[in-house]
Amino acid sequence: MGMLCAVSFNRYGRLYYLDPGEFTPQVGDKVLVPTEDGTEVAECVWAPQWVSEDTAGFPRLAGPAGAADLDRDALVRRRKAEAKVAAKKLIREHELPMKVVAVDHLTGPEPSTGSVEDGAHTTIYFTAPHRVDFRSLVRDLGATLRCRVELRQLSARDSARVQGGIGSCGRDLCCATFLRDFEPVTIRMAKDQDLPLNPLRISGACGRLMCCLKYEHPLYQRFQETAPAVGSRVDTEQGPGRVVGHSVPRDAVTVRLDADGSRCSCSRASVCGSRQAYEQQYE
């Protein structure tokens, strides 16, 4: 048991959980978060709270952000905006089929007039329908931004993760908030859940199958392994009948009774053959 707080580097972006240590940041405070490229400024969106999980493996908060840290963060954001504008302009000039998705910038010492900024590194993430020869674009970007420039092409799913957005459920995209890895999602999962195989209904913002199809799929698999198939005969408390439908979220089956043709909803356990055989042993 320990304490955790949550921070975000961008508004409505992914949450990162940290051990606050001896610090007690409040919601809205700017804090320093350790990363692979050094400490970066983030905003506290969840004040430290006691949790039941073991917090030994979580990174530790570096402390509150000072004036120098905030100035450096403002400089990084300004350089990102400048790089994004410059990249879009040069892409149009080079007539390349690219779309800028996001920009990262690592600062270095302030450059002398007309020289390249030592230690600075700008990474531009983009999407394209195919591989693009951007060697001349990189040279022009380096001369314009006066720093080392790297371009990285993103897949459709990674692009949605970086940009964020609202899903068909009305909530922020899972990939942009809490998902760490993309698990395989197949059309078979939609079929098992009896969903309409309409691409507009089962595709996410990235144009691929929605990641949430994976969430409830194990539940449907377990239900199909134990529930009587549609068309099979079962005995219910109202009398014998035939299964005409399944309701996996309610863990129930719909049965049409032989007596009067009416339909009733029964729990899966009450019509499961193994459950009935078990109960008959003690009658």
C-alpha cells in the first residue's frame, strides 16, 4: 500500500502515475517528472492518494517546477509550434504527400547568431499513404530550424494515439489515455459479439477495428463454451422449450416455451446441462 498521484503533459492527454514521495502537489500544480530525456514539466491532475496496490515500481516525482523549469517548458512549446509551422510550409513547397501529426523538441544551449543550436533535437512525426523520400525536406528543415531534425512516419493507430480525439462512445480515445500496447483485434471478435459488420460501426478514429472489441471478447468466449446453442432444447422453471437467443451481458438465454409459445429469459446457469445434473444429484 502506498500513495500515487497522476500527471499529464498535455491537456486531456495520457495520465502517468508517480510516487509523490515527500511532495504533496495539488491539482493544477506544475511538477517535474523524470523521463528518458531528463526531467520535464507536467501538470498534476490527480492529487496524491492512498492506493491498495504496491507502489514500489512506480517512478518518483522529482518535485515542484520552478521558474526556470517553467521558462524552459515555455521555450520548448514555442519551438514545437515553430517547427510545426515550418514543416507544413516546406512540405507544401516540396509537394510531398505528408501530414504532420506531432512535434517533439529537446532544447540545447542558446545558439550564436546564424549557427546551429548545439544539442537541440527536433523530431517531427507524420503520416503518409506510402514511404516518402524526405531527404531534401530534412536538409531544409535543419537550415530553417537551426537544429538537428528527425522525421518519423507513424501508423494509423499511432497517429490516433498521438493526436487524441473522441470515440463513438463519447469518451476520449483509449489509445490516447490509458492503453500502452496495441493488442491484435480481428473481425472474428465482432462476429462473436454479434455486432453489425459495418466498417463505419466497428472502426475507430484511426480507421482500424476498435480496440474495445478486445475488452469483452473473453466474456463472449466463456459464455459460448458453456451456454446451450441456439436451437437446442432445455428445461426451464416454466417448462421445456427451445433456445432462440443469447444475452451475454446479462448472462442469460431466451427460451421459447413449448406450452404456449411465449418467450422467457433464463440465466445461463439455470439451463446449463452440467448445473442441472449437479442439482439432480441432491434431489
